Amino acid sequence: MKVHYEGTRVPSDLAKPENHTKCTGRVRAIQADHLADRKENYSDIAYSFVVCPHGHVFEGRGLHKLQAANGNHQLNVNHYSVCAMVGDSGLTRPTRAQLAGMRDAIDLLRAKGGAGAEVKGHRDGFATACPGDPLQEWVKKGAPRPGAAPTGVRVSLSHVVTAARTDPGAVQGHTTFPADVRPVEAALVAEGLLDPTFGDDGSFGSRTVDAYAAFQRRQGFTGANADGIPGESTLTELGSRHGFTVAA
């Protein structure tokens, strides 16, 4: 998929909580502007999704529709498009909530839209300033969800499994392999499954086990296959979403 920005001025105060009421109208204004472009002859807003500074994801063309934002027909065939409601002046840096919403859109496109793993900026392969430098830097980092482990972190599957089997029955605060557990905790917090209070203690305790079991269920596992003990497939999926890789 390709990441975009509006490419025009976005008011810097749009990110204020009280101004979220303006976001729906702004999406409709983008749609109206696209539909008024007789040269391009758009059939609808050009993007699959638009994400406002408050993290809300607005459906544009949605899933399984040809795009119109990526520069030419072949690029529109090859990639979905997700636009962050930031611009080239005023509000130029995406908010944390907005980046989380961008990840929500990306994850939905993968889960329901048949999208692959590739995430690029609009400028990758097409001569344009879009999506602006701040978003392009985020793309280059792997488009991580805010709060995720930094790209390049390696987590040992065997260490995490040992911690998940050992820490819950140990004394409060017990940690077996904290360096491996912390990226997993951060990812579960970012998924909304683990209370941030327990998201950096390095202990794979009972709350982390419960959170991981919830993640396993999200991946379609049930019963004994959703017991909160990490397996290679689910840990790899969690890592791909949140910036860590899995070793044996």
C-alpha cells in the first residue's frame, strides 16, 4: 500500500480534540474536490481510507476497489492508498493517534483486502513530495504502531515461551528473560490488549498471558491453541506489526 498526505495546507489546530467535529466535513471536501476534477474524471475520492489527527479512519473507496491516488494506472492497480490528514504547511507532522489509525487501516487492508506486506510512500516510484518528510520517515521505519518496539529488535521464541510458563507462578515482579519479554509487552499494549501499567515490567505474568491469549484468538485460534503461550506463527505476526523479529 502507499501512504499519502493532503499536499495542501491543513490547519495546525485541527488536531485539537474539540476540532474533531470538523474532520468529517474535511473528508467530504476532499471527495468533492476529487469529483470536481474533470481532467482526472474520478469516480469517487481517490483513497481507500483517510485518517484524521484524532485517529479515526474514514472509509473512502474501501476494500477491493481500484485506486486513483498513486500516480498512474499501474501503480493504482498495484497498491492501495491511505491518506493522513496532514499537509505541506500548518499541520505537517502526524499525531500518535493518527499513526495508530494509519496502522489500523493498513492492518485492515492486509486482513480483509488482500494487501501484502509492502508499505511505501507515494514518492516511492513516483515523482512527488507526497507524503511529506515526517510520514516518509515513518514509512522508512516500517510504519510502526506508536509504542511498538524499535525496528531491529530480535526476540527469542524459546525465551518468551519459557517466561510465559515460568513468570505467572513466580513471586510478584519475577522476570525470566525481560529483554525478550518487553517488546512483546509493548506490542500487546499497542494492540490494546494489555494495560500499559504492566507493559514494561519485563515479566510475562498472568496479565500478559491473558493478553497474548486474546491476540491468539484474534488470529483465529481457539481452545488449547489460544492459551497465552506464544507460538512461532503468532509471535512472528505480532513482531511484523510492531517492529521486532523472532529468533529460535
